[in-house]
Amino acid sequence: MLSRTADHLYWMARYMERAENIARLLDVNYRLSLMPQPADQMEKAWAATLRIMGLDELYWEKYDEITPENVFDLLIFDRENLSSVWHCLRAARENAHAVRGTITSELWETTNGTWLKMRDFSPAALTEIEVSEFFEWVKYRSHLSRGVTIGTMLQDEAWRFTRIGTFLERADNTSRILDVKYQLLLPAGETEGGAADYYQWSALLRSVSAFEVYRKVYRDLITPARVAELLLLRSDMPRSLARCMQEVYNNLQKVANNRSAETERRAGEMDASLRFGRVDDIMRGGLHNYLVKVLARVQDISNRIANDFLVPVSA
Amino acid sequence: MTIKKFFNEMTDDAGSVRPHYAGYSAWLSEMPQERIAHKRAEADALFHRFGITFAVYGEEGGKERLIPFDIIPRIIPDEEWKALAAGLKQRVKALNAFIHDVYHDQNILKAGRIPKEYVLQNGQYRPEMKGVDVAGDIYAHIAGVDVVRAGQGEFYVLEDNLRVPSGVSYMLENRKMMMRLFPRLFSRNKIAPVDRYPDMLLNTLRSVAPTGVTDPTVVVLTPGAYNSAYFEHAFLAQQMGVELVEGQDLFVDDDQVFMRTTRGPQRVDVIYRRIDDDFLDPLVFRKDSVLGVAGLMRAYHAGRVTLCNAVGTGVADDKSVYVFVPEMVRFYLGEEPILNNVPTYQCRLKDDYAYVMDHLPDLVVKEVHGAGGYGMLVGPASTKAEIEAFRERIVAAPDKYIAQPTLALSACPTFVESGIAPRHIDLRPFVLSGSNEIQLIPGGLTRVALREGSLVVNSSQGGGTKDTWVLEA
């Protein structure tokens, strides 16, 4: 298939997935902010979210203080912020538009419909409905896109690049969501394992639809190490890093060309390290340090995919 | 301006329904108005969701708009269609023969049937095509001939669009929409299907592959997602199951065209290009073109790739050459033309010029190279000031203009604010010429001027579209 087409498909999927994960990240923080706590604790939580998305500089250029409304403004509606939900849904739609002949009409209509509806939302409208409802909407539109992709697209190269985009983005986002927790300090007076801590971890689990899964898998108290294991190493958990890299690696093998061997090897290496990794080792070295390295490797693989497949190179 | 007397497609002069509209008319009268209004709203919502839109040049941010779709079909009885189809095939056959001739022996010019300068000094004449042989000697593979009815219902050809005619996707989508909204209408009427068009188009394109290529790779070349007809480009590529490419996706190596794919270069044999000649190859035509492919013309000259339509077809659909199409039919086919031309005054001729200047308020004046309803004057619909302003433009450059009597275009009942009222329409059938046969799908795109009294059907000027039914006998 055309390199340009593959590029559009890959980014269409990435942006849709990114919109979903921003909604998830904001949702977890919003839930956390509802719990009784000192004001500065809440600010720290929002600041950590901004930092993890690399948006703290842009934020402070635009606003003087941290409030949920400002954060929502920047992360949901801002036209200059390339990582706002608004921008992601628009970019997903623009990419789909460029390849509307390659994707199924159902997928095009879904993506286009999501964007048309997004244009109706405004900060004012969000005060009328619960903001959580909006996050729910974004999540469900993303579910719908993914479902339509799986349910209607021929499983050819176009599908593979769409899948690679989805899982690479999710690998990045899951790592970031997990890292947010690590940027937070426990509220003064709380000890690790206390009520506040429990609330934070469970909110985090809920944000990646893993709360019930956790209960089912561990049938035990929520501990940081188990949460990390679930979100990083359990390949049967659909949003875990292990699952994402497994999908990336498998799909990469199917589209391999004569330039892509090294990219495949790196994805495979990462897949193997997650498959055979132990959570104790990760925790011993520090979760945050580990996640920083993960993000760098995901970035490296996505750069290499762009070079090997997507950016047109003259013969 | 309102044209008092015009041919009504649905009713005769006495006001009774014409036989081929009887079935539809009965159905319509049973239909409650609210239900119709509801169906119209449904159609709008669906078109929006499907993203069947076009971009309007000059509007802010390349805004996308819907082309208004009217749910009352334009119906053509079988025998009328047969005559029209025969006339269209004859015309396109002659036009292809003409284009081949002017780029080779120029017999028609030598015979003095068309003045040389009309052709050789025409801006649309491409010296680059002189002596170039194209597959099957076919130049206009896809023609979208604009036809209108006037007077007592006679058909006239208004324009032969031989470059990159568009609109066929609306023909197909309108039909799909009608079937979705009113499935029962289709079981009650014998309506000729149109959905074979993409297959016919693909066969036509494959039939003109370069010699020696047995399993040709066909692509659609688009200027990109911001072009006004992008929807159609993507639609046709998808329906034919071929790649939709942009100039940046193609390159030429050793006179062969390739596309850049995820698995490396892949050879391309036939390009259904939806960009104008001027932008095809920056090495030969406009140097600032980023839409085309450097070296494409070299590959084309070498016979390694087929361009559809061929380069240089504009010389035959130019409004100053239009006048001679009936002569082409006689010259190349030895037949009398089946379809009428609209009487045309050429402002470059002294007598015609004088006549045009005396009768501006009654005439339609068009730029010779204009298209899309831009840069034209509809005399009877214009103010004195507008007419005088246009007069100055003609005086300044008479060669650039032709004029035609204002035709009383036929009208078809249409849903408008005030209910159902007649609105003027035209018809663009699509004629496909391959190396073995000339084919066309029964019907075409019917465009309708939605403003009362307006004769301008172009979508850029507030026109809408209708489904077009050819009733099978």
C-alpha cells in the first residue's frame, strides 16, 4: 500500500487512541480531586498530569493558577495544544478523510461523526453536563471506532498499520497514566497503604478499566506492585504495556519490508522483556525510572516505523 | 427574471401529467407533506454523516458544504434516452477522432472545415502532444457532456467536458439515497440501475493500458483532500478498488511510473488523473506545480503509461471550437449529427460581435475558457449596470467570449421553501470510451437551479442535484 496511506491510517488510529487516553487521564484526576484533601494536594495532582503530558510550560503561559476548569480548557478544547481532545479528534478525522477510500465507509462515518459532534461541545456546555459524561463520550466514541475497525476492515496491511498506531499510542499512554501516580506525594499524615492511597490506586485502575480486572486477578488488597504488574506485565490485560508491545511486534512482523529488520528486532526485544520481566525487579529499580526508559523505547520504535514504512523514500 | 414559457418535464401544456411521470406523480400525491419534509431532513443528515461534501473556493477555511439534494427525481422515458445516448456516442466518437487528427495529420484543418487558427492558436492546443500516439487512439476516455432541453423538449448540447469532468459520484450517491429513503418507489417503477458505473470505468481504464501490459495497475491521481471534488476522487478509487494517489506518491524512473508503497516501488500503468494538464508535470508544464509528477510526460511520450483523459483534450471542448462539433461528426463519421448545438455567436467574428453588442440583455455570454459558471453573464437576469460592466470586458477582449441565446431550459418539479415548484434543470451523462467500445450508464447527473427563475445550475452558484431515472420499457 501507499506509504502515505499507511501514514494516515497509523496517525488516524493514534490520535483516536490519544483522545481516549487524555479523557481517561483527566477522568482519573478529576475523580481524585473529588476526595477530601488539602487544596495544594489537588493542585499537585493536576500539575503532575500536565507535566506527564509535557504541557506544563504551555499551561503556565496561558494561566496563572491551577484549576480544573483551566486544565480542561487546555486539554479538551485548546486549538493550539496539539494534545487536546479537540485537536486529536480533528486530526483523526483529517487523517481518515485523506484515506477515506481505503477505510470502510462505516469507519469513515464514525470518525467523521465523532468530529462533527466534538464541534458542538464547548466549555460552557461542559458545565451543564457532568464533565465525566464528556469523558465517557470520548471513551465510547473511541470504542466505537475500534469496534468498527475490527468489525469491518479487511485484515490487510491497512489494518496492520491501524493496529500498530493504536497499540503504540496506548503503550505510551498507559505508561504515562501509571507514572502520574508516581509524581504524586501522599497527602500529609497518610501512610502508604492508607485510605487516600487506596483511593488513588483504585481511581487509577478504574481509569484504565482495570479495577474489576484487578479484583478478579488478585482477589486481594490493592498494592502498588500489583497494579504495576497488571498494567505493565500482564499480557492478558488489554491496556497493559505487555499486551501493547505484543500487538505492535506481531503486526510489525506482518508488514515487514527490506528495511524494517532492526525495528522488528527492537520491538521484539521489548516484547520479550515484558513477557519475561518480573515486577520485583522493576520496583527495585524504581517505577518512575523504569517508565522513563519505556517511554524512550516506545518513542524510538515509533520513529523507526516512520522511517521504515511511512515517510516516502525515493527508490 | 422569469422565463414564462418552458418545457415542464412532468406536465404538458394542458397541465396533465406526462405518461412517464404517472407512477411517480400518483405516489407523490399520496404522500403526506410532513413525511416528505421528514425524508428531506433525513437525506441532509445522511449526506452530512457520509461526508458527501464539496469545498467551495474562496470560502473561509475551505469550508465543506453539502450540495442540496432534491428528492423529486428527473425521469426520462426509455425511447428518449435511446436517442440521446446514440447522439452522445456519436458526438464523443467524433470528438476523439478530432483530437487524434489535430495532433497528427490535421486533415480537418487541411480540408478547411475548421479555420486553422481556431485550433493551433488555441491556448488549449498542446504542442507537446504533436505526433504522440496514445493507446487505442482514445483521448477523452471520460466525457461529461452537458445537455439541456429547451423549446418543445428538444435536447441541446451545451458543453462537451473532455478534461476532468466531475459529478458522477453524485449520480451514484443520489441513487443510493433515493433507494434508502423510498425503497418502495423502486419496486413500483422499472428504473435502470446505475451502480455498474465504477466497473465500467475500471474496464475502460484497463482497456487503454500501454501495449504489452497484461494486468495493468490503475490509480486515481488527486490534487488532495482539499480539492473541491476530493470526495469523488476517493469514492471512485474505493469503488474501483484502486489506489488513490497524490503527486508526491508517484515518481518516474527510467521512463516508468512507480508509486511509493510500504513494500517499495510498485509500477503504475494507467493514471485516471483528476488534475489539469497544467499541473501534471513541473518539468513540462507549470514549474510551480507541486501536485504533479516530475518526468511524467517523458514516461507518457515513451508509451509506458496511459493518462486518462489524455493531455490536450481541452482543444476540443473549448467554447470556440464547440461551434464546429457538428462539422466534426460529418467529417469523421460521414453522418448527420443527432444532437443539436446551441446557436453560438463568436465575439471574435465581426458580424457576430455586432449582433452580441446589440442584444446583450437577451444573451448568455461565456468566457471561452471558463468553467463552473464563473465569469458568465446571463443577460435577462442581469441589471443594466452589470450588463454594461460586462460589455466593457467583451470590448477589451472579444476573442475571449462567445454568446448564446438564453435558452428556456426545461424545468422539473422541485421541493422549495414554498412547496413544490418547477425549477430549471440540465443533465450531465457520462460517456466512457475504451479501446473497444463507447458506453454510458442510463441517466447521468441532473443539476437543478434552486433559485426561482435561475438558469445557473452549477453547485458553486447555488445549484442542487436530483436522482435521474431512465425508465426501462
